[in-house]
Amino acid sequence: MTLAQDIIIRPVLTEKSYDNMAAKKYTFEVAKNASKPQICWAVETLFAGTKVEKVNTLYRRGKLKRMGRFEGTRATRKFAVVKLTADSKGIEFFEGMAQD
């Protein structure tokens, strides 16, 4: 069985993710092979007192980049936007970052 820390890689801290916090939506970078039920379980396990209502995922392919005559690609990533229920407790990590 995989651990919750293996599914949730890191939080995504952007202006758009800060705007979504008012609607109790939080954005995470997740493992590429993680399913929506696994992401839901991982968020509820890592952050006590949270209840997930909905999980939306998106898959961003790595862009082709060049440096001179050499070509390479950036990393391919998968993101999850997690919406918490109305009676759920917020995630303190995001709340502390937004106030700074």
C-alpha cells in the first residue's frame, strides 16, 4: 500500500490557488499514477479534520525546450484541485502562507 506522502507531492502556491482558497479549493501536485479516490484519501489522512467533497485532476505535459542545438523536455506533472465540504476544517498550511 502506498503512503499518503507518496501521493501528495507538494502544494501549488500561485495567485490562482490563493484566490480559490475562499471557496475551500486547494491545489496539489500529485503522483502521476494517483487516482481521484487515492488523492481524496491522502488529503483526509495528511490534514486532520478535513472532508473532501470533490477532486478535479489535470495532467500537464512537459514542454519542449531548447538550449542551442540541444533539445529536452520539462517534467510532466499531474495536479489535483481538491474542494472541501462546507463544514470541513481548512488546511492550515495554505492559510499561513496566504497571510504572509
